[in-house]
Amino acid sequence: MLIQRRTFLKMGSLATASMLVPKMLQAIIRNGAETVPAGNKVLVILQLSGGNDGLNTVVPVRNDIYYRSRPVLGLQREKTLALTDEAGLHPELSFFKSLYDEGQLGILNSVGYPAPDRSHFRSMDIWQSASDSSEVWQTGWLGRYLDEQCKACNLPVQALEIDDTLSLALKGGLQKAIALKDPRQLYNNSHRDYLKRLSQAHHQQEHEQPVDYLYQTMAGTLSSADYIFEKSKAKATTTLYPKTELGKSLKTIASLILADSNTRVYYVSIGSFDTHVGQEGQQARLFRQINEAVSAFTQDMKDNHRFEDVLLLTFSEFGRRVAQNASNGTDHGTANNMFFIGGGLKQQGLLNALPDLQLLQDGDLRYEVDFKSVYATVLNQWLGADDEKILGRKMSRLSFI
């Protein structure tokens, strides 16, 4: 059957975004190197989309400025989960409190970047690309990690995003991660009859470079879908996960980790934390989902003796303003906190001081830690990569891992 070039190019979108396969995964399948070597670390990134309010996450319970600025939204000390005499955790994060008590949680305050941007889209691009606020980069920090680590593919690495579309963070110049919601769905989609017919038709048409590229990508997609699906079934987790989207996503990630798939980085998002109106209820609902899903995932890793090799970190594109607004919400702010969860932390608890509410900039928190230093630390100390080359600059490294 002859399929017209125009028709094929229209259908080529199937080989992009959620079904785009990096060359390194093809190398994995060709070379049979299907597992992460023993001792290699796995990174799980949880993106809190929309700008989570960090001040109502890690609450400065003895700060009068906080309560004067938030007469309605301020969380009273007795309602929070005590971390120290000065800090309390949001009441819906009870499992995080347990991790804190066990020395398996690190909290980094006042993380941000110079000249902050309060646009969701622009600030998220800055965080995902690891650019300065004055720069626009087309590749992400994890995508460049893939570029750097898989030049020869002697030890292929891979990243997965549990979503329908691929975030900038995972797009490199040469390599891209794979985005998928569900391994079975990806497998079923890749085995539809028209894809098989397209593959067969490839040999009947004049070879043109764009068409050849799409056919090669499609062929890689088919084999990658098989690989991911088989790995997801290889060691199905028996842990009970919540039936929320985040619960399902972390269950998928857990199954792949436990099956020793060749995946070093997993990326998942939850939101929206854009709480201009009625913040109290919305943030509590999202935190409840996070608390339940992360609890199941962490227990799964512990039960299967993988917790030492897994680092889960959270971030949001910015925090919120110190003062509440007239709608019992908060508007876009700047610096925020990050959480680090794992059995391999070298530092735990509050890793630095709470934000200084006496030293604000235009009503916003001042950043004290550049997020790129966190990335440099994770890349170098956890993933064993050349952080300076990937980030395009030398950043100071932290010591929590």
C-alpha cells in the first residue's frame, strides 16, 4: 500500500512529544543493556506547578510579621506539625513530618534566582532550562544531561516523564526523554495497524531525509514501547497506592524502578498551586494528594530496599507574596522552599534558616540559594555528571547529598 508523503508527515506527530524516542534507548535495546548497574542512583522530580506558597508549607510559627501579613491565611502554631521551635509543617503533610523525624527529609529555604520573573511560563522555563532570567534557552538541564551522558552510549541512560507531553527540562540538543501517561497505553498506541502499515510502506517510497527520519523515529518508538511496557510488568508493585493521578504516576515509576529499568531520571507534576483565591482549601487538597502518594512510594522503596538509591526532590516555579490578598489567597512571589527525600541524604532537617521577613524586596522574599546550585549538586553528587558543562557555568555545590 502506497502512503503519500503528505499524509505521513501529518501523522509524524505520533513520533514526537509523548512518543519521541532518544537514540540511547535504541542503543539499550540493541546492546541488551537493560538494567541500571547496582549502586547507580535514581532521581525523581516532583514539580509543584502553579507556584506553591512556601510560607504556608514551612510555617514561621513564631514570626509576628507572618501573622500580621496573613490575618486569615496564617496557620496557627497549634495546627501545624512542629519541626523546630520556629518552624511548623502544613498539617496535611503528616508523612513528611515522619520523614523529618526519621532523618530522611531535607528542607532548603529561600531558593530562587536573581532578577526573578513572576510569569508562570517564563519562570518555569528558567527553572527547567537552568538559564539566567535574561536568557532564553531551548534545551533543559536534564535534556543536556542526557546529551552529555550518552555521547557513545557505552552506558546508556534514560529519562521518563509521566505526562502526555514532554517538558522543556527533559529536552536536549541531541537527546530527549520520553513522555507517557501509562506504559500499556503507549504500547497499545504503538501497535495500531496504521503504524505497522506505515513501517511496511517505507520500503515502497522514495527515500527523503525528513521522511526517513520520521520512519526511524517511529521504528524506535515501537521497540521502546515494547521495552517500557515489559519492564512495567516485570515486577508489579504490591504496595497500595492512592487512585489519584499522582498516585498512579508514582506507582508507574515504582514499578519501573523495581524492575531495574535503565532509567535514571523520572519527572512528574501536580497542580495547580496558583492560589490567588481560596488558597487554604486548594493547597490542603493538593498537599493531601502529595502526602498520600509520596507515603506509598517511599514505603514501596523501603520495602524493596531501594530507598538508599532514590532521591525525590520537589520544586515550584516561584513562591507567593508574603501578604495575603483580598480574596483570601496570595499572588505570585519569588523565592521558595525545596524538599529532598531519600535514604542517602548526608544532611537532613532544615538545611538553612527560615526566610527573613524583615528583609523583603517589593513585598517578596529574597532568594538566598540559587536553584542552579541545587542542580549542580544533584548532577555531580547524585548522577555523577559534569555539572559545569551541563549548566554552562560553575555553581557552588551544596552538601545535602
